[in-house]
Amino acid sequence: MTGHQVVIAGGGPTGLVLAAELALAGVDVAIVERRTSQDLPGARAGGLHSRTIEVFDQRGIAGRFLAEGQVAQVAGFARNRLDVSDFPTRHPYGLGLWQKHIERILAGWVAELPVTIHRGCEVTGLAQDDGGVDVVLSDGRKLRADYVAGCDGGRSLVRKASGIGFPGWDPTTSSLIAEVEMAQEPEWGIHPDAFGIHSFGRLEYEIRGGEVVYKDEGPVGVMVTEERVGPAGEPTLKDLSEALIAVCGTDFGVHSPLWISRFTDATRQAAAYRNRRILLAGDAAHVHAPDGGQGLNIGVQDAVNLGWKLAQVVKGISPQSLLDTYHSERHPVAARVLRNTMAQTALRRPDDRIKAVGEVISELLSMDEPRRRFAAMQSGLDIHYDVGEGHPLLGRRMPDLDLITSDNELRVFTLLHEARPVLLNLGEPGSFDSTQLPERVRLIDAQHEGPWELPLLGEVTAPEAVLIRPDGYVAWVGDRDKQGLAEALGAWFGQPVPS
């Protein structure tokens, strides 16, 4: 039986990022992925929000995505585009980039790290005990792991095998999406009608002056709302043809599908993100309608929140209770996404009264304060974890300040490339030299000139020192008196290494 410290079921964006986070912390991690390669048929998710780009910037890989994607304002609520260009971030925008490219880039990053990938098979059984988890694979092999992470999608076998409930709401509507050839050219763009919302566009396009300009040839991307909720099985070309005829009166001579898929507004969330040695992340922990393009993004952010915590528990640095903070921090984030996607789904319904509500929402979102609040929510820039009372920075992401050290000039995010916690001293140099620190915590003396600004909150008082978690969130704020520092270090990063 092959052993790993952590086995991850599922090699999509969430699983890949979690594997990278664990590998950066020196954990023996393996991915089990049913696909034989990283190739992904279909469009799936179509981009990254601002906070996710920041996450990748913290690991030094944001440029890989920016080089291939289309920078644009992608945050939106109920078809109202929400501009984040005035937000205090180095990435006040989103990125248009299909999931198949996002996965390819992530897989390239993971290939540079010591991560084992078992391809062409999937997890079919689990049994956990006090010492670990036995994992059965579809090809008959067995793995032994200290912990298992289920990143295996909305129908997660890991979640089902763990006994974790998945309460929520059944679908009320479904849509087909596909890449096909068409004998006749449809009207490009998005078209709401009595059935719902439908769209047509070529897969190859450019954004010029904020407008989408399609190429003259190539496959057509189709989304069509079905007359009634479709069955759970895989949709066919006949299903797509019938749906198009019902909506448009013609199927435009649709043929030669590259792929066809169905999505619904089913909305569910795992009752717990952890059952002893089994954890859930991404779609295995939460499913919802795709409105707002939030699913992939919160899955990646799940992984970055979980990775360093799980690594410390696996390596005996922290007790298992640290993993409870993964649920307490991330469950509310997804619950809020479920709420806002359900609201957006309701606003899509073809009803004159709902249309009137949508018009009122649009008026509200045209005002600056509602726009800023909703834009921050949709882009992930307003996330605040409860790590205690005090300075406004506590529990919020650390601003990516320009720093001056005795050696060079650098950015805060550069300090996080290795996924290590950082004690950043911005006061008198040497004030923390005598502080006993846990092994992975880096002490950096630096200076910063200029204001500190946070999304929604605006300018905040510049502190003398901050303790930054590997995921970029602030765990402690203080000064040379170090009040509460020892407790914060012990709670988040284990006991200090004796001198």
C-alpha cells in the first residue's frame, strides 16, 4: 500500500492549488485525478476575480495568467457590471480566461513542485481510523494517507463516504451549454426572453474598448435555458436541438458538437467542511448557480486557506483543532455566495414583477456606495475572518505595500511566495530580534511610506508591526510592546523554536 501524508481527490483548480500549497510547506501530497491528462473539454468557468489574482500574485504566478487572459471588469450582479477599478489593490480588475487554460497554467506550476499525480483513476472508497485514511482507487490500488481532501466536485464521493450532509435546494431551472458548429449564424450576444437567458458567441474573440468582438469563423459557444429542468444524465445533441427550437424556432442547423453540458441552479453546502481526517473544498463543499462567476474563485481561496493549516497539523506543528478554523472561516464565505447566486437566479426569471425588481436593483447599483459593497463582495475583496477584536486589519488581507528593507525594495506579496508566515516590523529596526518565533515564521524589518488603504474601509492607521498568515490575512497587529504576539504566534503557527 502506497502512503502519502495527504491524498487529494480531484485535480481541478481547487485540488491543484491545494496540492501546491501543501508541497510548498514540505508535505508529501498526491492527487488522484480520473482524467488521463489535464485537458478539459468545455468552457466551464470563464475567469478570475481580483482577489484570486492577488492569491496567485502572493505565490509569484499571477503573471502567468495575466499573460494569457483578457483584463476586464468581470465582477457583476444580476447582469449589472460592477467596476472595481477604484479599489485599493494592484489588480483592480478581473481576468477573462477559460478554465481549461487556468488548469493548464496551474498544472504547469504544480509540475515544478514535488507533487505525485495518480491519473486515469478515481477514489471509490474511504475508511478512516484514528491514525489515517485508507483510500481505494478505481484501478484496484490502495493508498494510505494521514488526511484526505475531497476536491472532487459537486457529486463528491469523498463527501458522501465521509457521511457529511449536503443540505440545500433542488434545481428550479437548467440550461445547456455547448461548443458546436452551426449551418446558420445566430444573433450574437445575450438574449433574455420568456424562457430565460440565452447567448451565442464564437469561442475566439477580442475585447476592444470594453466590447466583445467575435472572430469570423470557428466553433460557436451556445447557452440556452431549457423549457423545464433537464434530467441528471449527460445531455445530447438532440436535447440541444430541441431546446433551441423551443426558444428560437430553429436549431440553426446545429451539428458536430465538441461537447455539451448542463448546469442548474441547484444550491447546496456541506454541513461541515471536515469530518476528522477528511476535508472538503471547492464544489465538493458548495454548489450553486454560476451567476457572478464565483465558484472557481472561492474554491481556489478554500485551498489557500486550508493548505498551510493542514500542513502544520500533518507535520505536528499545530493541533488538529487548527483545522476547525478552516470551516469557521470558509463556510460563511460560501454561504454568502449561495445567497447572492440564489438572488441572481431569481432575478433571471421571465416575470414582469421580477423584471421590475431587477430594474430597482440596477438603479441601486448605479449608486456609488451599493456598487462598492456589491463589487467587493463579488470580487472577494471584502472578506473578513474573525480573528479577534482590534485594529481594522485583523482578519483582512494584508495590503501589498511597497517596502524598503536594508537590502532592497520589494512588495509584501513577494514575502509570501514561499507560503510562509511573516512577522513584518515597520517600526524601529531590531525591535523584534529577541522574539522567539516558530520555525517557519520569517521576521522582516522594513519601512513603508504612504497611507494604508483597505477595500471599503478606506485609509487605516499604519501599525508598527503585523503578523501575516501564509494566505495573506493578518493574524496580529501591534507594536514593540508585543502585547498578544506570543498568543497569536502559538495559536496560528505553533510553539517557538528554542534558542
